[in-house]
Amino acid sequence: MEDLDRRIVELLAADARLSYTDLGKSTGLSTSAVHQRVRRLEERGTLRGYRAVVDAEQAGMPLTALISVTPVDPAAPDDVPERLHDIRELDSCFSVAGDESYVLKARVAGPGELELLLARVRAAANVTTRTTVVLSTPWEDRSPLATQSHP
């Protein structure tokens, strides 16, 4: 990736709402040149989208859990991600090395909802689970290219 493209990605990773004009000022490029570069970054898949970052606690889902899953039948097809994709409480699905096959990140309203979610995950994917409840989140969702500022 070119240095200017990397800088644009860094800036957008830190604040996806930056205008093309602001990106141009920060990179020394014209607004139209920045627009073209951003469009190419999107077409290549370097920039895959823009999103709102929602405070899960304020949205009524304050409990975060990491759920490790292992297939009950190791010979069964590896279709866990497909089986669990539409469960809205599951935020992420990571294929991992180690004893488990996948680690899921879940957000729920409380312990009772987590218990119900675990039953749904086990039934939908025919897996066993091992769950870790997150106590606090000092930071998350950092882009590897975003410049970080500390208070």
C-alpha cells in the first residue's frame, strides 16, 4: 500500500466521518484526488465499510461473553459459522487454533439471557461450549492502522 493510501486509511480508521476535504487537508491532496483514492481503496476491499460504533451497555446489552465452541462430533461438517450466523446476540466468530474450533463474542442483557443463548448455540450448531464472562473492556475494535491517542 502506498504511503498516501496508508495515511488515508489511518485517518478514516480513527474517524470514518472525515470529509474528503478534511482528508485532503491532512494528506496534501485535492478533494477530488482523495475521493478517487478512497473509491479505489473501497474497490480493492481495503476499506470494507463504515459503521456506527454502538455502546452496548446503553443499548441494553451490557454483558459481554466469549464462548468457545467444540463440535460434539469431530467428523461432522465444519459448518458452525453458517449455523450460528443469524443469531443476533453473536457479535463475532473467530476460527481459532487450540482445543476449541471457534470463539464467539456475544452481547446480552444479563446472565439469564446468556444462559438461553448458550442453549441456542449448543442446539443450533451441535457443539459444547466453554464461556468466559467479560468483567470490563478497557478498549476494543482498534484498527491496526488507526493512530492512537491517549488521554
